[in-house]
Amino acid sequence: MARGFESKSVEGQRQDAEAAAEVKWKPKREPQEIELDKKRESLELSRRRVMNDLENTTSESRKSSLRAALTHLEGEIAKLR
């Protein structure tokens, strides 16, 4: 029984080593690229929230405001692509 645990541990260590080696070979991104990705993710998250709010609100004035926000967010996302 102890042998089974040992082989699982060795297998796990091997997989961890392979994953670490894979990370080392990924090209490093420029800080500007990372910042753009973060901004894009933030805008897309905001867009999803606005879409959800738009689907769930019943107030016409709120819907109008959310549509304007959605248009703005989509424009900002388009600029980043």
C-alpha cells in the first residue's frame, strides 16, 4: 500500500516539474500588453454587468442610461482590439 502512495507522489512531482518547465518557455509579455489585457477584461466584465442589468430592469429611464453605458463600453472595447 505504501508503494502506491509513493508512485502517486512521484507522478505528481513529475507533473509539477513539467508544468513549471512549460511556464518557463512561455514568452514574456511587455507591461503594456499586460495592462491592455487587464483593461480589456475590466471593460468586458463591466459590459456583462450592464447587459445583465439591462435585461433585469423595468425602468425605462434606467434602460436608457444602461444602453448609453453599453454603447460607451463597446466603443472602448473596440478601441483596444
